[in-house]
Amino acid sequence: MTTLCARLLAAWLIAWAAPAFASAFADPATGAGEAQVLVMLHLPAPHYRPAANYGSYEDAPGHAARRRIATALASAHGVTLESDWPMPVLGVDCYVMRVPPGLALADVVRDLARDPRTQWAQPMNTFHGLDRHAESLYALQPGANLWHLRELHTLSTGRGVRIAILDSGVDANHPALAGRLSEDRNFVDATDPPAESHGTAVAGIIGAAAGDNARVVGIAPQARLLALRACWQESAEQTLCNSFTLAKAMQFAIQARADVINLSLGGPRDELLARLLDAARARGILTVAAVDPQAPDGGFPASHAGVLAVSDVATAIPALIAPGRDIPAPAPGGGYSFVSGTSFAAAEISGLVALVRQLAPTAALGRTAAWVTFPASPSQARAGMVDACATLRKATSAIACASVQSTHTAW
Amino acid sequence: MAQLAIDASLASDNVYRGISLNDGDPAAALNLNWDAGNGWYAAGMASQVHLYRLTHSSAQVGADAGYAVRTESGLGWEFGGTATAFADSSGYNYGEVYAGVLGEHWNARLYFSPDYFGRSERTLYAEFNYAHPLHDHLRWFAHAGALHVLSGRHDKIPLYDLAIGTGARFGAFDLQVQWVDTSRVDYLYPAAAADTRHAWVASLTFSY
């Protein structure tokens, strides 16, 4: 080895041992009152590059060029460059810029969008988990009672189906979830994903293990769960997410070839997320989203074309209905709590998709018409709700299960 | 909107397809990369070479242009051409055309030259590259290539080259170390050190 080679090797070893070289980016979960915009630059398709010293297969020169453009854009429009993340699924490089007080957010977004250097620009939007406080206690899992989960699990457990859960942090050490996560990633900040209530409950409802250690049984206890932390627990009662954290997690879920993406959240219509939802749909990924009861059209992403909207009560918009009240679910720290909201109705439907897909991998479940619901009689309580067994039978005629008409029902 | 990037690098050697073109000596290089924004791209490069029978390092310059597209499934494809010229040794100038497919972490290309390194040989070069991101800013990568002479006086046995290495990126700098190996000695390349079969190569690149 030449002396120069040895010196460069020493420098490389220092780089390896010093993660402090990582550039410090601002936490995208900013304080109140600070507005952020997302600016999308064109990300060229990867291609041949000359290198006098071949082996450089990364897009370092391209990234440097875009960083220069983003810095110039920020300077020209009076904003501060904070962070960036490539979205090859959309062919864009996404830059986060902070808007100082004194500048109107709408004007900044409009001017950035008009700049010929950008593909588009949008404000950073905030999304929230759709859970509400339990009003009373129920001792049983409504979904288990309604769908006779144990019998259903003799036919299908969702084995091999990949469900991406974009939510707050999941408690990976909870007895009901230990060993159930194929992925456990944090797209909010650079720490290990923490255990947070909304994400833990959603993941537990979808796929808690069916063993002695778990006091609840997930709808799809053998599905592969991809826990992608794109939201954070702002307070005991509020879970928040934003366009950037959700987009990063969507980008990952798509490239990780998820079969289902669960979005138990709602917020304003978002251009970046809308395009990612379309990209997911183009690749055959089914997105399940909770209906926002406060929004007349069901909110976003539930109202986005191609997304399967789920509510816990009958709605004016086309949506599936699943139990969403007082569902026992894992809570951070190893215990359980009762949760309510369309968030958890959506989680149940994601689990059911996995049960169907294990037996019928190509079943087209993206339309509400593919799902069978309970008739109005004999039980009024379950009328209009999804009938899991009948839906399974519709998707794969080889199924032998019966939608048992029970006279005793918690419903 | 078009994007232009410049990078400058210093390497312990100028290694090309497994062959040292700078007689095992450190080489500086400059690259210009231009992306039109509609799939078309072009680049220019300059580097140092120390060729056979020359007593000093001289310059190698190259240009390439091509078109690359990314499909909805995530796979990409491209085609293009390169031209390489050598100051002081224009007899070695040559051109190539290529086509390739690209995945998220890998790419494969096939190159054809009607007159490889000016040696009156028609050649095909096939390569496969893979880069795997590790924690934070680190990666490892591997490369395999095979050069096949289609016609001409030269040896018809394919010349294989392999490289495996790791790299680290911090800010605008990129540091890379790799082990390069070839299957046999070959005098097709007009390199001063054509009989060197393997080497460590380290490089530091600054991108602007």
C-alpha cells in the first residue's frame, strides 16, 4: 500500500469511529408557532457516472448539486434550510425549510412553487391519531366476539403478509408484541423508537401474538408487522405526525414492499402524501385509513381515491365499518388499556386484509364492494359491519367457516 | 431544471476496470456532472494516467452523455456513450456505447467499443455493481466485470475484474477504500503497470 493509501485508510477509520461527523439536522417536530415548508427538487433517475476511481455508486455529486440549489432557494426566499430526504419512489428530493415569523406561509409556499428550480412546494401539515377517550369498560375484544377470531385463525393468521404501521412508537418489548415486529424504525428523530400509546395499541390490535403471554389476540397474529414511527405522542391525549415524517415512512414502506399500509390518522389534503399514496397503489399496496369524524368528506387520507376508508359508525362517505369502541389493546409498559376511535377500526380492517391475503394473495380488497357486511337482522347492533368470514368466503371459495348467528352477543 | 455538480478527488491510484492506469501512483481527478431534468445527462472528466512507454503522468479526459429513466416499479434503465482521449497518446483514444438496468442498490451495464483503447479490438464489457447502505453514512459495495474481446489479434479469454470495498460519506466529503483484483495479466490496456493483478485503492472525493 502506498503511503497516501495508508493515510486515507486512517482517515476512513476515524470517520467510521466518529459518528459525530453526521450533520446535525433540526428535529422536524418543531415548537408551536414555527411554520415549515416542504420543497421538492427533481431527483434524476440513477445513471452512469464517470469516476476516475471507480466504485463510487452513490449519488454524492447529484446530492451536492441539489443541496446547492436548495441553499440558493432558501436564501432567495428568506427561509432557512433544515433537512432533506430523497424520495426516489416519486423522483423528488424533499427539502424542509423553516419560515421565519413575519413572512406569510401561503406567500412563501406560492413563491417557492413558482420558482422554476422546484418541482412543487407545500406547507408542512400536521396529522393526528384518531382516538378518543373510552366512555366505559368492556371485558371482551369486540372484534374477537364479532368475527369469532379463534375459529377464523384455524383458517388464516395472516402469515407472510407485510403490514406497514405508520404511527407513533410501538412497544417492541410488550408481551403481546415481543418478536412480532419485522421492522421497528423511527422517522421522527434519530433515537430508538420509544414506546407510545397510539402506535402500541394499533400494532397490538392488528397483530398481537396469539400466545399465553398476550391477553389480547391480534386480528392477524402471524402477519409481519413493520412498525414505522412517523408520529409522536404530543400528550397523553394527542398523537401528532407531519407531512415529512409520514412521507419518509411511506417511501420506506413502499420500497420495503409492504402489502398493506395502515394509516390510523387524519389531516389536511397533502400533495406529497397523495402522490406517495398513488405510487403505493400503482405497486399493488393496499392502504387502509381511518375516517376523520370531524371532516365532512371523511378527511385525508381516508377520502383519497384508492384508499380503503374505515369508520366505527355508518358514514355518508363509502367506508367499511368495524368495531371502534372500548377495544382492549396493549399499552406501553406491558399493560393493557381500552381504546376507542376510528383509528382502531382501521387497525382491525388492516388485520382482516392480511387474513384474506394469506389465502388469496391477489384478492382485490381496495373497493368496499369486495367486502361483505352483516345484514340488518337478526342483530341490529352489528348491521353494516364487516363480516370477516363472509368476506373470506367471497375472496376464496375454499373456505369453510360460518358467520355464526349467536343469540348472545356483547353487541 | 438542470442540475450541475462538480467533484474533485484524490485517489491512491487511477484504477479502471481492474487495471492501474497511473502506474500505482496517486491520481487527482475532476468530474462535472450535468442532469437536464428530463432524463438526459452528460458528464466530463479529467484525470491523471501514466501510460506505457511514457516517462511521466499525463492527462486523460473523457465525456459521456446518455438518457436514464425510472419506471413505476422502481427499476430504471439507461443508454449512452462515452469518449475518452489521452493527451500525449491520442492513439489510445476510444469510444464506447452502453445500456444498463438499475435497481435501488444495484446496476448492471453492457458496453461495446469498436476500437478499445485504440488497439483495433472490438470489445464487450459487462459489469454488475452493488452498494449496500450500512448504519448512518457508511456503505459497502462490490463490483464484478468481464471484458470480452470480440475480434482482433488479442487474447480471447475474458478478463474478469472484481472490487469490494467500503465507503463513508460525511458532509460534502466521501472516503472510500476498496480491494481490486483481476483474473489475469493483460496487455490490452496501454498501462505502465499492466502486470499488476491486484491492489488496494483509497480515494477522497469532495462534491460541490
